[in-house]
Amino acid sequence: MARAKNKRVDDKRGGDRRGGASAVVESVDGGLAELMPDRDRGRAWTLLIDGAPQSHVDLDDPSYLSFEYQRRLGHVIDLVAPPGKPVQVVHLGGGAFTLARYVAATRPRSTQQVVERDAALVQLVRRELPLDPNARIRVRSVDAREGLAKVPDGWADLVIADVFSGARTPAHLTSGEFLTDVRRVVNAGGLYAANLADGPPLAHLRGQIATAAGVFPELALIADPTVLRGKRFGNAVLIASALPLPVPELTRRAASDPHPARVEHGKALRDLTGGATPVTDAAAVASPAPPPSVFR
């Protein structure tokens, strides 16, 4: 695909506090990327790829998480270790580096590896939304599984998977073989957290829970109750570990969010799988595409 030159587009929404900040539109490897200024926050931007919202970043306050699913992943980051303690994190999927910035802001001196296949997107974000030069963030522009394979055994306190090609998770990042390599990288007390997207009849979500249960003994799921009931398409955050999870605190935090969510674990989560079987590389398929109404 021929790459369009970078261009800026005047923000037509009005009221932008930066006095005429412009959207940035550029073709990247994964499609058409747009960085749209947030008129309500001084130096905040939303990243869209082919019209699908991917990330929101506030350069003045990296600890601010706008998207529901990112707030839920933020809760996981907050609970992976005592407050402020540096951690080692692998991010599969970079977007605008929202969660890497959050870790750097809330846990200074943390060491992070971001694996983002779209090299052109990485260049765009680095140029327009620069990372804190003091943050210990390394970015690799390779496939998520290729990048994960290069991480040493037991290196990570936390692995976060938030990988979408367009609006779908690639098939090879949904299998038990993939999660087995995740478990290799996570240390004995570490966590794995994945942003999943599904809608009725929740076949993909059920399969992902069953797959994770075949690799990790402890699981929890954070999601909007209407998504769990199969009433609408939406995001769910799946958390896995070799050790018991901080379910009571996750439940409290999820319930107090601006858009409250429910935490399922134990028997209720096992029942949610509805008899789904673990996914293998041989049978894996990409997550379902969201209906057009999701982004309206």
C-alpha cells in the first residue's frame, strides 16, 4: 500500500483549548491512522485506525485513562505490585503507548518492552506524542508472538495483550500455544491481562476463557454486565495468574468506575464458558468484527 504523506486537518469541532490544534492523518501499515485532539483536555489525543478508536493519551497527565477497557487494565497494573514499586512489563500491542505511559507515570523506574508490529504507527506516535525520555520503554516493531519469544523466561511481572488488526485480534494470538509462551515469560507471581472484544453469542470470549484455563490455574474477567449477558458487543479484560488474584479489590475498583463493570471468577466464570473448548493454533480464528454501530 502506498503511504500517504502526513497531513494535518483543522479540528472542526470547535472549542479546542489549544487554539486551533489540528488532527493528524497518516497512512500506516495497518490502515489510515488519525490523531484527533481532545477538545476537553489540554494536550490529549485519540488515536483511530480506519475509524476504530484505539487509544487515548493525555500528555499532561499520563495517569488519566479515558477508555473503559484501559481503566480496567489500569486496575490490573495498580494491583500487580505494591503502589509505586517498579515492575517489568511486556505490552503486546502498542497503539499510542497509553498503558506504557501509565506504568511509567505510576511506577517510576519500571522497565517495559512494547511489541508493536506497525513500524509506521510507531514512528507517527513517537513524532506526534513523544514518550518521556526518562521512561524505560523499549519498542520493537515485530509480530507479537515473535517479540514475545525473545523475552527471557520469568522476566515479566505483567504481560498485557491488546493487539488488534483493524478491530480484530489476530488468530495466532488466541491459542493455547500463544498463552503457553505467555506463561513462560510471566514470573511466578506475575499476571497476564488481555483486552478481548466480542458480542452475542460470545463464542470468542467463551473460547478464550477456556483456553486460558488450560494454561493458568487462576482467572478473572472484568466486563460490563450487558456484554456478559450477550446484549451488546464490547470489551472484556481477562486476567490470569499462577497464584490467587486480588479479586475483592478488582471488584471494588471495577464497580466504582464511571461505567461500572462486573468481575467474574471461580465457578461463575467456569460456567460462563458454556462448555467451550480450548483454542489451538490449528483451529484458531480472529476475533469477530464489531458491528458498524459500535463506532457511531
